[in-house]
Amino acid sequence: MKKISTSFILFLLLFCSTLFVSSCKDDEEEEQDSELTLDENQANSFLSNYANIVYASYEDSYNTAKLLDDAIQAFAQNPSEATLEAAKTAWKAAREPYGQTESYRFYGGPIDGDEGVEGLINAWPLDESYIDYVTGNPTIGIINNPTDFPTIDKQVLMDANEQDGETNISTGYHAIEFLLWGQDVTLGAGGGDRAFTDYTTADNADRRTTYLLTASSLLLDHLQFVLNEWTPNTSGNYRDSFENSSNPKSRLLEVLVGVASLSKGELAGERIFVALDEPDRENEHSCFSDNTDRDVVTNALAIDNVYFGRYTRTDGTTVSGTSISDIFELADTEKTALLDAKMNETMVNVNAVQNPFETEIVEADGRARLQACVTSLTEQADMILEIASLYGINIELE
């Protein structure tokens, strides 16, 4: 989750015109005699496969977060350069499956509905000084403020999250990231350079350790919540109502809102275009670890997985079945082939982005690579909406 920036508003103004092509018809354009009829059996097959993919990717996210928690506990018990590096490696590994879940957002599902936990899991950008010391201010942050925060526990950190400001982030992947890497104050590869002694001899080392352990445990709690909601054969959870909906067309619309919103507004807009327009490392998604290039790839995969109906698990096995591409092909074979090609083009583009992202946004070659991502991500979202409209699924992205 990220605040709405001026640059993002500009992005919407630059690219919004094509949205209305798929959601409205020109008064002078001939009306189609009728919309195409969605094959409900095929749609239900897709929704079942989608639910399998969602569950598998959240299960992978939980399992890798558990390995991260194990590494953090090992570090807390025996702080050293080696155990700190092991925790960092585990954090990066945990980000791989989670990044591929972000297309399940934007339609009020378990991750970001009324009881959603997205803001507790993946909120950004994060004001480092809200949590711990920063360059020039060694006594700032929750960790260094035992007067206002005498106890550091799960409820305290959840209550503090986004309190008095959207960048006052106290929980989730990026809070843990900052606690492992520290500030990234130098341009170039490598991320921050927090010393393991921050957890041994530094001021408030014990509180810092407690914070890290608590944030890691909270992450597991919140991932468990969304995993439970997508667990198969569970009466009364979200998946139960999702798969047994009497209106599969409305469920398909929700899925399409998720993939198109991530593709255009979030990934192309908030996460890449804003960083191009305002080349500041604070606009990097994972600025402390310099892992933003992987965020771009895994977020693009989140769209690709759902569109093509396949997901490769962390153990190398594949979940696959009926896809959006299959549904679209029945509506317009030629347009679907073009969209398939555009999706593949996007994956080529995002995989060309180099590390570190903070260098890509300022150097000419890197900016060109990122602009190519913005263009193809935007185009594929518009193509998704255009083909969806053939079924009478008319979407206007916010």
C-alpha cells in the first residue's frame, strides 16, 4: 500500500483515456447487437483454478515467512554477521512468492477487504525514523522511546501502524527489511549496512530484538489469516463463497479488476512511473535491501500467473488449469493472441530491469528499460479491459 502521489495523478491523466474505450461506447459508434455469452462452465473452471493458484501462492508465502521467522529467531539467539546475513537471505526468499500474490488485491477480497491485512503486511513507503534511529538522529523511533512505548508487543505494533501518517509503518515485510538492513545511504548496489551489534551492544539492543521478533511473528499471523480464507473445502470462508457463487461473471470481473489494477495503476503507475518522475530512492518499493528489481518481476508474474492460469511453486511444482486467456480466446481469437504476446513482452521487459533500482531511475539506459515496462504494463491492462468488455464486463479502474 502506498500514498497517492502527485506523480501518480499525472500518470493517470497521461494514460486514462484508453480506459474509457473498454468501459464506454462513443455515441457515434454502432452498438453491438448483443454482448457475447460467457461460458459459465468454463468460467467456473477458471475460478476454481484461480482459487488453487491463490491458495498455493499464499501457502508458499506463509512457508517462506516461517523460514524467515526461523532465521530471525536464530539471529536473535546468536547475533553475528553470519546469522544476520542468513536472515537477509531468508527475507529475500520470502518476497518471491508474496510478490506473486499482489494481483489478488483491489476487489475487496481477504487481503484488502473490510478485515483485510494488506496494510499490515506490505505497506510502503516506510518512514524509517518512526521505528528506529536514522542518520543524524540516534534517539528517534519506537525502539528508542520507552517512555511512550514501554512495551513492544503485537498489539502495540498493530495500533502504531499508520498512526498519524501513511508512512508511519510499524509492521510487515518492509519494517522487517529496515530492521535487518538499516538505512541505505549510499547510491549503488548492496542496500543498507546495519551492523549486527545493533542487536548486542548498541543502545536499546534488547528492544530492537523484541521489535524484530514481534514483527516477524505478526507477519506470520497475517499471512495465516489470508491463507485460511483461501483454504479449500472450508465451510464459511471466503473461498467457499467465491467458488460457489451463483454469478461467476461477477467473480470473473473481480479477478480482472485485480490483474488490471496491479498492471496499470499500481505497478506501472505507483511503483515505476512515480519513481521515474521523482527519481528518489524513497520511491523504491524495497529501498533498504535494494530488492526492488525483484519486486517488479514478481508483481508482473502475479498478473501473468492469473492470466495464463499457472503458478510455479517454490518447490518447482506447477498449479495450472483454465485461464483468462482461454476465456478471452472464445471472444476474439486475434485480440487474445495479441494480448498473449503483450503479456510475454512485459515479462521480457521486467526481467531486463537491472539492480539496483535506484540507479535504473537516474541513468538513461535504466530509465528506458523502466519506461518500456510502464508502456507494456499499461497496454496489457487496456487490452484486458477491451476484451472483457466483449462479454459485457465493463471495468473502469480507479
